[in-house]
Amino acid sequence: MPKVPIIMPQLGESIAEATVVRLTVKVGEQVDSDQEVIEVETNKAVMSVTTPCKGVIETFMAEVNETYPVGGVLGYIEASVEDAERLSAARAPVSDADAFKELQRTPQSLDEADAHLHPSRGLEIPLDQKGSAFLSPRLKARLQELGINAADTGVIQGSGIGGRVTIEDFETYLQQLNRFPSKKASPMRLAVADSMRRSWTRPLATLGVAVSLEPILAHRKTLSPSPGPALYLAKAVAIALSESPQSAGRLVGDRIVLPSSIDIGVAVEVEDGVIVPVFANLDKQPLAELPAQYKKFLQAAREKRLPEEAKKPAIASVTNFGTLGIRWATPIPLPNETLIVGLGYGEMRPFWDEKSSAFVPRLEAELTVSFDHRVIDGGQSGRLVSRILALLARPEEL
């Protein structure tokens, strides 16, 4: 019988790979079309890989805890000739041994590496551009074999001409690393690291200002269930960006691409990383309805099973680092975001009251905005922050 491949699907707009966490059926089992057979984990959620047609599981080439790229062959189904022809996937039988060898074969060049489907084997090294301006083809192939980014060689002191890092320098560095304790990074941690690396290719700037929390806390008492400060902030950011969409535009070549909808993410800490559920069209959603939606997203995020509507790319996000007792921080927006707004720890501070001409106690926190400076300048970001502060001072308007 012909064999039809089970392919790693495109699991999201910015997702290039996923890690296998569970095989839900066994080799030799009969399966239906579109049946879940593999669970995989990305930086956003745990998702399912399903069968392209009915048949019998002939083999699984994928292994649990290994990472595979989108388009990678995860296994094969023994299918009918009709299904194989329909899927344009009829092919000569391949032995398990040959298939495994092909999957694991080390590419001879970076171009060939892109053409072949094999697990990512990672050794993460801190980022630094120093010393990585030129890499020999041999060193590039070695980096590709280990799944290391070229920029990660910046921590290595090069002995070549002009301080270039040679293959010998790199191998020596790997041997030195073996002297230190280490553990395998989780798929979540690697995904966060990759997102931050890509975000840092942009010129980012941060500004901060104190915000009074007292209007928010007073307004919370009028709603049940009551929204947390992060939801108030997310709603205020959404309204401010709906009024000034260029502040959330993305620079693509010589164009500023404006958002088609105001979709705002709210960062949620999970085991060994962060997941950002997205509230679609948040500027149009009533504040009173957000707590129930947030509770649903929070539970799903912690289980790494976000619903589809919460996984679309956001134009901006909000993070409440004040829950960790942090007063001030410079969070980094995700690659698809132009800005991220953070809220710090609330504390009583003296505030000069013009009416009474005296200092009065006021509960305040620091609000910070980190943004892509190619798109937003200081004046524009200052006006955006002023509008956010004005909305938070009148939460009944949210």
C-alpha cells in the first residue's frame, strides 16, 4: 500500500517549529481522516497534528521531546491508492532505518539544511555580535548542525585574522562549556529566547511616568467580577491606539503598515516562560466583560492550550511586573508588536495637591512604554502616554 506522510503543519503566523510532547496513537493502529495523532508544543500553546487521510499508522519518525520544523515529516500512514493520489503523496516505500538516517543526516551547507527536515538540536549561547562578522563555510555548517545562531559566536575570542572566530576556536569553546553544569532548555524558553533575539534587532526606547492607581481601585468596587489593574491598562492602551493607530504601525521597507484591528496582548507568566493571550478588538469590548474572558485565557495559558481567538498576533501588549514587587522595568515588545506597556508595583507616595497646597498621600505606580523608535518618536510616545494616563484617571469612560 502507498504511504502518505504526516506533516508538521503551519501552527501559526510566526511559528517555524514545534516540539513533540506526546504520540496519541500507536504504530499499527487504524486512524480516521483528520484524527489527532501527535501533540506538539510551541511558544504559544499545546496543539495537535492530525492525519491527512484514513489508514493505518505505518511508522512514527518523530520522537517525544524532539523539535521539528514546519513541513517536517513526522510519520507515515498506509493509505489507499485513491487517497495517496488525491494527496499527491504516493511514493516508493522507505525503510524505517533509511528514513531515520535521512532525518538525522547532517547537512553539508546552510542551503541544504533548509531543504532537509531534521530535528533541531540546540546549544544556546548568549547573544553578542562581537567577533561574528565573518564565519567560514565550515564553521557555518557546524553551527547549523548544533542549531546555534551565527551571532551567538560573539562570546568567543577569535584567534583568526582580524579577530575572526575559527572552527578550532569554536570547538575549544564547546569543550570548555562541558566543565559547567547545564540542563536542556525547554521549548518555551527557547521560543522566548528566539522572540527576544528577533525583537532586539530593532532600535527600542523606553519612557516612564507615575500613574495614580486610586481611580482604578475605586472603580473596581463598582464591578463584579472586578477587573485587575492590567485589564484597565490594556483597555486604556486599546482606546489610545484606536485614536492613534500609527503608534502601533509596523515599518516594512518604506511603508508604515497600520493595524486593521486593535488586538492587545496581556502577558501571563507560565512555567519557564511567558504566554501572551490576545484580546481581539479590545477597544470595542466592554470593560465589565473582560474579567471572565481573562480568567478563561489565564487558565488556558497555564495549560498551554490557548483558544484560537487568543493566539492571533497582537499590535501591542501589556505586562504587570508590579505583581513581582518590581517598581520599574523596560519590557521588550514581541517581534510583531510595536510597543509594550508595563505597570509597576503600587505604593503610597507624597503627591503635591494644588487645591490644598500641600503634600497628600497617593497610591502610585510607574507606567513604562517600550517602543520601536523607528516608528514612534519621543513626542508621539509622550502624547500616547498622556492619553493613557487620562483614560486611567477616568476609568468609567473605559
